[in-house]
Amino acid sequence: MFPIFFLWTFVSSGLAAIPSMSTVCSTKPANIVFLLDASGSVGSTNFLKQLDFVKKLSNMFEIGPSDVLVGVETFSTTFHHQFFMNKYTTKTTLLHAIDKIPYQAGGTHTDLALANVMAHDFKPTSGAREHVINILIVMTDGMSNDAKATILQAQKLHRMNIETFAIGIGGGVNMAELKHIASDPQKVFTVTNFDALKTLEFEILEMACEVLDSKKTPAVYLKDLVHWIEYMEISLLALSALTIIGFLGCCCQFCFLFGKRSEEDEEEDKEHKEV
């Protein structure tokens, strides 16, 4: 019985090690920039909730020069540069840096923010890698101060082949504006308040995975191949162990039935002798 238990424990741990779709996706290279609303309507407490969301989502990815790189920018009346993607290339330093981002209240000039991101963030000098998917995640709790200028900048943004997600928080957002900012309607997300941002973490991750899968680059194909080999190795080990478990189970069943049959034969022999 002990060998079977041991083998089943091995198989269970092996199956658990098989990466899920999100886990595999999270190791694919990507250039990701978060653009956070720091206007007066957000407030310092809610701004910290935005940072917590950015930290949790970043923590789901494999951070590194050959994996996912993350940059963060903020905006209010003006654009506030925080850090480019190549500034923090380990998860520990990245998460620590996100904690240190200051809150700077003001208006909501989303147009200036988008213009600055296009001009500076997705450049090789800022850490953007060639043949790697570019993703921008914009978070805001209200309408921009200049809707026409924001739409104009969003149109320029889409021509740069940057996959853009738009997250609206609270009841003051303009859905039409969010749809202009996002690359397509499927990349528009809304929540009722900042506390509800945590409900979007896996949804945003899954959408990012879809983007990475739909626009594979040579670097992504290489990563996929490595993970597929790892997956097959684990699967074959698990299958082999399951086969052994099945064989041992059959042997145990046979021994049980054979033993039971022997006992019945012995009883019959005793009865014949007594007669």
C-alpha cells in the first residue's frame, strides 16, 4: 500500500507543477507601461489602491530583461515621469519602486499623459525591446479636461501598434472616452470604486495573455517551445507513474481475489474430509 501512496503523491505533485495558461503566459516577454491617474478626485488613499493593483498585477509576471519589463507614469494637470521599463529589471526592485511613487493632485490632462508616453516610454532607450509586444494600461477615475485632445492622442497611440487597456474607476468616467483610449472595446474595463480593482487582476492578466498569444514574436515562440518541452516532460513522468499505479492496483486486486479463492478451497477440502 505504501508504494502506491508514494507514487500517487509524486503524480499529484507532478500534475500540480504543470503550468496553467496564465502561468505560461506570464513568462512571455512584454513591454508594459502603467499610466495612472493622480488627479485631485482620486485622493491619496485611492491612489495607494491603484499602486497596490499595479504591484499585484506586476507580481503575476516573470520580471527580467528577457521576460516582462514594467514602467510606470502618472498624470494630473501635468505629466509626472516615474520610471522607464529598464530602470528596475528584477521583481523585488520593481515592487519596491512602485511603493515609492508619490501622489500629485491636480486636473485630468489625459491628452498630455498619452502624448508623453508615446514620445518617451516605448523607445529602445527606455527599455522597449524590438519584436516584443507593447502594452499600455491606462487607469482613470474621470473624464479628461480636454476630451478632443485626448481622442486625438489616442488615435496617434493606436497607430504606434501599442495594445492599450483602459480602466475606468467610479461613476465619473466617460465610457466613450475609454473606448477611444483602448485598442478595442474588449480592452475597456470598469469598476464601481477603487476597492473593486482587485476583481480585475486576473481578468486583465487573461486579456494580456490573449494579446501575447495573438501576436506572437520570435522571442515568444522560443519561450513557448521551452515551456512545451517542460510540460511534456512532466506529463510523461505523470503518465508513467499512473501506469505503474494501475499495474500495482491490478496486482493487489489479483492477490486479494486469489487469496480469497484459496480460503474457499481450503474450506471445501475440510468439508470433504469431515464427510
